[in-house]
Amino acid sequence: MLFSSIDREGFSVIIQSLNFETMESPNEELRELTLLENIESDPDVNQSTLATQLGVAVGTVNWHLKRLVAKGYVKVKRAERKKLRYIITPEGIALRARLAVDYVERSFSLYRKTRQRVSEYLSQVKGAGYDRVRIIGKGDVADVCRLTCLEQGISVVNNKDVPVLQVEGFKVILHMDGRMEAKHHE
């Protein structure tokens, strides 16, 4: 979505967002996939360890495990007095496979959409006479921005007088005037 345009006398700010409602992190399916993978690799894993690996509260892990058990994807057996053993059922193995495929498909979709949007931004940058940009942000989306710049022949620099690709989670925002004090609109 375009919120302002390039001014012929000077560059005003162009703010555009790449926003995938379905790409919020981490979602329930990703948590369930991670739980199933961890349980498959270590049936004796405890909920505290799972919570640490997922970066969530133990209660959240407990809730997911109860759902997986209720749906027949996981069975619970008592190994010792306070120790539980989680066993993935054949249905659970099929679910893990489906969730893994879905995750890969969503990841590639995000990659393609990010790359396309950044390519569009770089066309605007080139059209405005620039051959360099600054990228602010870290992570996989920022890496996709860097690779797309390399592919498009745009140098990534730290100068403050060039357009900026600002990465916020899964969003990419283009600031044509290089200033970061522009208001961010959703």
C-alpha cells in the first residue's frame, strides 16, 4: 500500500508494507509441529524443556499437548511416578508430515512475496536515480532484501543519504528520503 509519492522537488517518504496476516510468528501449527518433532526425537522430554524450546509458558505446552492427546495424535504413558512418556501415534506422524509440508510451503511463499515486493521497491529506487540502499533490520527477511539487492545490482551501504529498506518482522518499509523519522502507517 502506498502512503505518499515521490515529490519532484525533493524526495518525500514512500511507506509501503509487506504484511502477511497468516505469517505471524510463532503460530499454533508451528508450535504443534515443534512439539511433535521434539516428542518424536525424545519421548521422555518434559514439558518444561518443551516450553523452553518453544519460548512459551509451560501452561501453553500443556494446553497444546492436551489438544494433541484429545485428537489422538499423541498418547501419554506414565514412565515413573512423576515422569511421563509421550508417544506419537500413526495419526500424529501423518500430522507432523502435513505440518512440515505446510511450513515449508508458507516459508517459500513468504520468500517469493518478499522478494517480489523488494524488487518492486528497488525498481522505484532505480527510477529515482539511486543505485544504493541502506537496510535496517535483521533476520531472514533482511537477508532476502540483501540478496534481492545483489541480484538487482543495488549496493547495500550505511549512508544516510540513500533510500532505506526497513525490516520490521515480516514487513518491509521503503523510505525514499533515507530519513527514519517518517510516521509509520499500517
